[in-house]
Amino acid sequence: MLIALAFAPGCSRKRDNEPAVATPSLSLSKDRVPIGSAVTLTYKFQVAPGASFDKNYYVFAHVLDPEGEQMWTDDHMPPTPTTSWKPGQTIEYKRTVFVPNYPYIGPAVMRLGLYDLANGRRLVLNAEEASRREYVVARFQVLPTSENIFLMYKDGWHPAEVDPKNPTTEWQWTKKTGTLAFRNPKKDCTLYLEYDARTDLFNPPQRVTLKIGDQPFAQFAADAKGPTLKTFPLTATQLGTGDMVNLSIDIDRAFAPGGGDPRELGIRVFHAYVEPK
């Protein structure tokens, strides 16, 4: 991991009457993060001796620019609920997220905390406090999208749609086959594919085959009811020697949603991203 900020006891900017329940740290898989790229966040909490939790607290993680403007968030319930955290225990887990299309390039800071979703109460942590029990845990650089491998959504895709309740959530439905094209990096890569499917309509689930040209390189059952991330290794040999790569997503069965909607739908894709190694 390239960047992380962890804190020893007693280094908080100001004292709090309540004891700290944990020492947090957070690291990113890369310290230069292009807009639209995937980045893996490793969260770690060293639970304080004598700490106890009366309920399950959420983690808030906010990314801000140097002026303190919030750009995006990664708020979540930790996979091990806080009521199961034990004194002296280290809680560590990873989350892969996609950097949203925010109009900013430059340095960024990540602040973190634990809070009660019902009433907003925040817990004291042992870290550099920025304000109101919100703690600085990482710094990194936001880069432009031009740093990414650009993926073209070619044949077999319906127009992009946006969640009216959350404009940062966007997706495209495939048809029975959807094709992505990108310039060949001619090196080993990782394909990130975040998708979901209409699992209520298919038993067994739809079968998805990923191909480069006419050569399959991965298969999976489309059994995700909500947005789910899958990653697939791609070797330079699989990518071939051409300047461009055509990657197809083949689904064994499609469906029509009905209600006057005549579209042929396969799976719903939230993010597709190719990262060179």
C-alpha cells in the first residue's frame, strides 16, 4: 500500500472528555487516483483496551479538497459490526470503490469517523481530528480521466441511465451481447466489472462469458441481486498484438422488461475498468 496515516496515542489535535474507542488508519492501493478509476481502500481499527460498543456504528469516510469541500464519500457498515469488536482487537477489511466523475484535479484528504445512523452521534477516535470527531486518515492526488485506459461502449449497449435518488449512480444495460473496445496496453491487466442482474427472472441464473475476440477468458453466474464487483486477470498474451482490443460480454439468456418497454436486456453494468499492472 502506498499511503497511510496511522496515529499513536495522544496525538489528537484536541482533547475530548470521552476516551477514544479505537485508533483508525486507512491506506489506498495507489496514491495517484484518476477520476473514474478503481481504488482499493484498506480500513483498519485498533480497538482500545476497555472499549465497548452499545450498538452497531457506521463508518463515514469523506473525501475533501484543500478548501474543505466534500467531493465524495464511502460511508458503510463495517463487515464486522462494532458490537462484535473486542478490546485490543484489530479490525481490518478492504473495499474497492470507483472514483466518481467529480470536477476537480489535485490534492485530496480523506476523513473518517464512527457514527450512529439513528441520531448522528459520533465516537471519539485516536487520530488527527479535523473537526467534530472527524479524523484525517489519508492524503492522495486526484488525476484526470485521461490517465485511464479509455473504454468505448460499442455494440450491444443501451443508453446510460441515472438513479434519480443518487445522481452519482449510473449504469448501462447490455443486450444479449455487449462489446467494449480499448487501446491495447500490451501488458498484463485487471478487468474490473461491477454489475447486477434480474435474479428473480432466471433459475438457474444467467451465465456470462467474457471473450477477447472469439476467445473466452472467464465465465460466471449472474447471481448478484445488487451492485457486485468482480475482477478478472488479463495477460498481455490474451490481449494479443493488435492496437485495439474488443472485449465482449456474452449472456446466455436475455429478457424483455415488459410494460411497453421493448428492449432486450442482459445484465446491468455500473462500472467497467481496465487497469494495467
